[in-house]
Amino acid sequence: MNPVAGKGLGERIVTWLRETLSREDLEHEIVLTRAKGEATDIARRSDSDVVIAVGGDGTVNEIANGIIGSERRLGIIPSGSGNDLIKSLGIPGNPKEAFEVLKNGTPRAIDIGVVQWTSQEGGGARDRGAHHRCFVNGVGIGFDAAVAKRANSIGHLSGTFLYLAALLLTLGEYHAPTFEIVSGNAYRNRGRQLLIAIGNGSCAGGGFYLTPQAKLDDQLLDMCAIDNMSLFGILRLIRPVLQARHVGSKGITYFQGRTFSVSAMEPFALHADGEVLATDVRSVDVGIRDAALFVIAPLHGKIVSRKQPPIA
């Protein structure tokens, strides 16, 4: 459990969770994380068949990195600011309803993304080598990651409102680099991009469906690249992205593939599952591992995408 997830929501449900687990007579151990990265170590050392993330996408990411490739199952009780992964899994956003999914759901094998990047974070002679991390929902490059960094500094909002505020605060100070994007032998492009989102799931940023056609079990990653555009153009795009209606619009490139390489001469920011990995990145390689993680999801639910626009 991440007690600071969701601006403190995680801590507020500790009492309820303890009482519920005791009443249900379920064998359990609650561990509160105190530092970034701690959940990965705890999950890796755990000998439990089920490891449950009580937090947001960042907590899910940390636990997933500790159990990927094993037979252990990941459970989720959402209490974060964004909670984007659960939208693709069909897990309710209400913690009490999500708890019922843990009791009555079924393990689903989902794909996992792997991101590797080179950075000179801190400048000078510091590590220039490659770093890597697995992700569950998606990675964001450029403006998307800059917004995620700003969102982490806003203390009084959550969900879509948090990311909208962070987006607006970031707009006036962001400079779009010239990116080169390559996906195998099928796709190559060079140009100034506002952002590049590579999704395993369909939603990011607390409700922005940047990669609406992405599915967690289709052995593919979905890329949405948005061209650099005016402030007015960006503001006009917000609503279509929230409603998954932007694919095919002018300035939007959408492509599915198993690998993506992104590089730029200028440094750029990078996030994975909403957690900023670095802000001085020069190159990124993203790939996929098929059916590498078991997640407890609704018994009769489907791993969903947003291929069709929502009903108005």
C-alpha cells in the first residue's frame, strides 16, 4: 500500500482495508511503502501467490516490476491520482468494488512493455549508459512526460482535473524537439512532435485516451504522435482526446507495432506509467513481452479498448 497515493487517499483507506480483510477472514499482510522503488523489492521478496497494489499506476508499476515473469498474480485496489490501467482491465474505480473483483475475479495474462533509455541526467560525467524498466500501461515522451512531472508537484487535485491543470501550466514553457521515430522496417518519421505516447493500455493522464485502440493482450503497442502545434490547436485537441475521437485528425499519427525507437538531438522527458524516469533523455527503445503478467480482473469482463467513440 502506498499511503501517499491519490493525495493521501491511500492512507485514508488503511483502516477500512484492515477491517474488511479481518471480517472476510482472509490471510493477509499489509505493508506500507515509505520510499520510491520500495514496492518492487517487497514484491520481489514476497512468497505470496497474490500481491495486491493499493495505490495508483505508479504503485502497480513498481509491484509489476517485482513479479513479472513469475506465476504470481497482481491484484489492484485503486487509490491513485490517475488510475488509468484499471480502465483497460474493467476494474472499478471504487476501492470497495475493486475488492469484490479480487474475491470473485480471474487471473488474466497481459502483455508488458519494456522501455530502455539513455540519459545524462545531472549532466557531465554521470552515467551515459542505458537504463531500462518494465511498464504496464504506457510510456510518454516529450510534453506528456513534462505534464506528468508537473502533475506530481500539484497537491490539491486528482484525476482528470489534476492532469488538465498540469497540462495548462506546462503549455507556456514547453519546447518541442525534433524527434526521429522508427518502428522496425514499417514506419519511420522525423519531425517536431509535441508528444509521443506509446500505450499498452488505452488511457493515460487520468482520462486521456491517447492510444484508444490499445489492448493489453494483443501483443502490440500503440503509438500516438501529435505534431507540434499552436496553443489554440492544443486546446482544441483536449476534448477529442478525452473522448477518444482524435485518431485520424490532422497532426495525429497513429501506428501499431511491437518495437519503437525514438531519439532527438535535444534532451526530452520520459515517463512510464505516470512516473517520470528522466528529463534529460536522448534516445528511447520500447518493446513488448507477450503475456508476461497475470492480473486479477472481472470474471466476465473483457480487456477493453476505446476503438469506438463513446455515445454522446
